[in-house]
Amino acid sequence: MSKKVLTLIIYVILITLLIFNGIFFFKNKAQSSSTLYAFDTVMDITLNGKNSEAALHEINREISYLEALLSTENENSEIFSLNNNGKALASEDTATLLSLALSYKEKTNNAFNPFVYPMVMEWGFVTKDYNVPNTEKINELVKTVNSSALTLTDNKALLSNGASIDLGGIAKGYATQKLIDICKENNIKSALLNLGGNVYALGTKSNGTKWNIAIKSPIESLDYLGYISVKNKCVITSGGYERFFEENGKIYHHIIDPETGYPADSGLLSVTIVSKDPILADAYSTALYVMGTDEAVKFWRSNADAFDCILFTDKEELIITEGIKNDFSSDYHYTICKK
Ligand code: AMP
Ligand code: MG
């Protein structure tokens, strides 16, 4: 073989290798992201790492699967069937989430209450056909919700008379935990999972620094309450400003105080929970919003190992708990709550 032919063969081999390497590189992209609409909100997922595309695929599938299981409006969902028949066979995910919801109801002394569905429905937050119920109706709903019970035996769920379930206050936290599990199974060590403002930061950014999460402000005169830098933690916010309607100059929002049957009027405009556990954080963000500042701070003091929080009141006071004091920054004046 002449020297020329040999050189040509080597060139052809090298070019082929380069092309295949290129295809391989793109198939194992270092970053994948997607935006989708589920659980009545916009979700943004960004994954870093060479399995990111495959993991993203699984994540999209999991979100659709969970939504189909837990939706109160989808006639084929297990929760729809439970609410309409008073009983249902629950899959592992539904049973786990129902049992978690019951345990957070107890831990928060009923401030988080998964039985609020009849109230949420009556105020029109399900159909978006908003309505201020009359006093008799409210009193009737308070009785129903506060006497509601659910028994879970193996995979059978049974509701007491008239009870119905709303997992809207915890479902996104549960979905987040499932997505973290998928990331870990796929060896993804860096990701930002944003489920409609419920954010989980897995690991660090690709450059090795912590993720910086902005906390939305509930008042117009302020863009953000501040920023929190986190790693392997979620930042989950509940606020009346997220869903509300106005009637006769009064604002009615979607977080209901189960004791009164009215939208919580606790003096808090927004509650952000920072924690390693997104399910706990989702349940507690809703619960602390109902509790109000004093009770929320007391609750934090007895659970400070599990979470930290950022509270914003209707007097425009910003309060953060001491566990996040080194990770929080804001141009707005804030106080640090000590244990
Ligand atoms: P979140 O944005 O996590 O605070 O959840 C608010 C959603 O939870 C509402 O849209 C209702 O579907 C549901 N919800 C309202 N009030 C409560 C409550 N006191 N306990 C549990 N879930 C609630
Ligand atoms: Mg919540």
C-alpha cells in the first residue's frame, strides 16, 4: 500500500471518529431543560449532566402520571373517584401522599387540612366561577370539613360522610420529591426544579456555586423580597396573591382557614419555607400562612431542625429565621428571628 493511500485511510478513520464523537456528545448533552404546564401551573426543569435528556424524559412522564392520579377535576383520577364515591383503591403514590397529608394535618394542628375541598369548591377556586358564600353555607362547610375523616387500610381509602380531599397544598411538594429521586437514579447531581414557583435546587450550578433563588414580593412597590442561596434544598412559597378574586372592593384568596371557612386573614401576605424536604415545606408553607406570624414563629421554634422560613406581613415587615441568615440577602429591611 502506498504512503498516500495509507494517509488517506487514516484521515477517513479520524474524520469518522470525530463525527461519531459529535453525535455521541449531542446525544448525551450536558444540559437539558423543558417547560410544561401541569398541576395548574407552569413548570421549568433544568438538568445538568450527561444523562440529562433521559432523566428529563422520565421527569415529564412522572409529572403527567402524578397529575392524572391526584387531580380533583380529572374524572379518571383516584382522588376524583375517592371524592365522588367516598372510597377508592389507592395506588402506592396516592396512598403515601394521603397518609402524609393526614400526618401534616395533625402536626400543624389542622392549619394544613386536606379536607378543605368543599370550601375551596364553594368559593369557586376549582371552577374559577368565584363566589362569596353566605354565612349559613360557611357554617355548614366548617362543620363538614372539621368532622371529615379518612381511613387508609392497605390500598383502600375510605372517606367519612360528605368529606372530600384537596391535595393542592402538598401535591407539588410530593411531585418535587419524586423528581429528585429520578435525578438521583439517573446520576444527575445538578438541577433546578421549578414547579410553579416551588423550587428545588439539587447540588450546585455547573460552575460549583450555590443556586440563587429570588423570593417574589406580594406587594407591587417591591420586585423581590430578597434572594436565598441554596444547595440540596427547596424554597417553597404560599401567598394569597397567587390566586384570588375581588368582590365589592375586597380581595378573597385561595388559602382557606379551615376553622372559619374564609380565606386566611392571619396578617401574613407570604410565607416561604426553606428545607431539605419539599413535601414538608409545601404542607408547612400553606399551614404557616393560615397560622399567622406569632403562631408560625412558635411552630418554627419547635421544628427549627426541619425548616427555616421567610415571612412577609400586611404591615410590610420582613422576618427571616436565623438558620438562613447567612444565605439570605435583601435591600429591604428585615429582622432575624432567633430560637
Ligand atoms: P399552596 O399554594 O401550597 O399554599 O396551596 C394552596 C392550595 O391548597 C389551594 O389552592 C387549595 O387547593 C389548597 N388549600 C387551601 N387551603 C388549605 C388548607 N388550609 N390546608 C390545605 N390545603 C389548602
Ligand atoms: Mg403548600
